[in-house]
Amino acid sequence: HAKAGDVESARKLFELMSEKSTVSWNTMIAAYARSGDVDAAASLFDSMTNKDLVSWTSMIYCYAQNRCFKKAVMEFERMQMAGVDPDEVTLSTVISACAHLGALEIGKKIHFFISQHEQIFLDVYIGSALIDMYAKCGSIERALLVFFKLHEKNLFCWNSLVEGLAMHGYAVEAIALFRRMEMEKKVIPNGVTFVSVLSACAHAGLVDVGREVFSRMTRIYAIKPEIEHHGCMVDLLSRAGYLEDAMALINDMNMKPNAVIWGALLGGCRTHGNVELGEVAVKNLIILEPLNSGYHVLLANMYAKTNRWTDVAKVRGMMKGKGVQKSPGYSSIMVNGVAHEFLSFDDVHPKCEEIYELLEELGLQLRLAGYVPDLGLT
């Protein structure tokens, strides 16, 4: 019943058992994990008297699989306190949870734990999880060390490192790693690989390389471009000022462009001053997300820049008619590992008065230094 996904029937049989083995408990926890019922799995797990390695790993996997990454890490710490040694499956699961949390320090401690235990083999699963964790957390040097230490590398290892390099500003290195991957021919790149490589090209402004990579994807590897690949190409062309080419690519797509694609075109139009295509992009963004105040404000600002005040009034009237209000701007910062979010004109933070006094002082210092803000109105 559990394997077939009938968790309710499996639980009824489980309750009827006079003697429940550890295997039966573990089977039920795994069934709840697969069905996404985290609370039921946790309740069952907590009521177990004899938890073995499989029990702990199943619960950690349950949390990670259902995106409760913090709980997965906490459960791993509880497991260690209980004196249960993890195996490769446990470790790769909790390292992946650290990657999603950006918990670099915890990930480093787990890596150190692995290095101190000879019985734990740095296999491709732990290795790929470590590469992904270090790359996502921006610790590229550590990701590279693990990558080149691995004797066997799967596609996930390559993709994680290419993505990490591209994400953290090492675009040229990301492309070089992709070339090496092609040369070695041990693994074949997939759609995810090409998203990372095209993204790297976009951020580095490598238009010709990006076009060549996009062509190779379909021509050599027979990978059909998805919306993400088109988005990267539109971003690449728009950033570099090839706005007409970007628009032509959008028109030639065999799928409906999403907000990411129109947003990429809009970004290029704002950078390179193309009001006409920018207007097309914003109007399509408003169609896709009619209640997004930011797009209406962008359109009004674009009209204002070209003195089209009648159109500015129309946009504001449209916002009023739809009941769209300008959303307050907000920022978030990390202080001692805790995220703090601030809205414009926020007055609910306990240290609000001190914050505004400091902001006023910083603003004064900026003005004295000659800073003039660009309000985007000229």
C-alpha cells in the first residue's frame, strides 16, 4: 500500500500490527515523505522508541524533499547528538539542504566531519552535493577543490559548478569549464547546462559566443530551447543593445513569452534609451501582471521622459480604474544571521527612531560628498 501511494490504507495496516518492527516504522515515515505529509511523518518519527540510521535519514529526507530545509539540518544535528553515525545518503541530503539555505558554515562543518571519517567515501553523490552547496554559497574555490578531487563526476557536478561560476561573476571561467566538459566527452550537457552557459554569456556581454552556444544546443545536441533559454538569449541581446534582434527572437518563439523575457527586453530598452520597444515590453508586462504597480509606474516614467504627459495621465487613470496602488519599496539585510525587512516609511521596527536618525546622518554625508541621486525623471 505504501509503495502504491495509498498512505491511508498503509497506516490502517500499520496500526493493526501487534508488533511493529523498525522496518515497518521506517516504511510509514517514507510513505508520508513521498505524499508530502511532513507533520504526520514527524509525529510518527517522534513516537518511535528505537530509531536506526534509516529512520533518521528518512526523516531528514522528508524535510528536505518538502523544502523544510532548516528542519532537515536541525534533525541532522539531533541525529548526531543521539550518537547515530550518518551514511553517504544522509550526508548528501543534509548538504543539499545547506545549499538551499545558504548555510555555508554548517556545510563546511559537515565537510570537515566527512574528511575526519575514513569510512565515509567521498563519492559522486556527496561530492556533487558539496560542489552545489559551495557554488550556491559563493565559495567557488572550495567548489573547485572538491570538483577536481572527485575521480568520477556526473552531470550534476558539472552543472553545479558552471552555474556557480556564472552566478558569481566568473562568466569566462564558466564558459571555459563548459568547453572542457565538451572536450572530455564523459558527460553530455543538458538543458540546465545551457541555461547557465547562456546566462554567463549575457552577464559578460559575449554576444557572439552566446549565439554560437545557442546554435550548438539545437544543432549538435538536439536540445529544444525552453522558455529559460529564450530568456537568456533575450537578456544577452538586450544588455548588449541588440534590441531589434531581441524583439525578432521573441516574435519567432514557438511559445508565449513570459514576464522574465519582457522584463529582460525592458531592461535593455531602459539602458539604451529605446522608448518605442520599451513601451511594447511594459504593455505586455501589464497584460501578464495587470495588478503589478511597478510596471505601470515604469510606463508612466517612460512617457514622462519623452514629455508625453497625456499618456502619463492615461496610465495613472488606468491604475486608478483598476485599483492598482504603488507598492512601497522594501529592502532586507542580514544581521547576525537574522533577516530584517524594511518598508519605505516603516514605523513599526523597534529601533525605528535610531535607524531614521542614522539614515539622515548618512544622507547628509552623501550630499556633502557631492552625491546627486538619479531619480530617472530627466
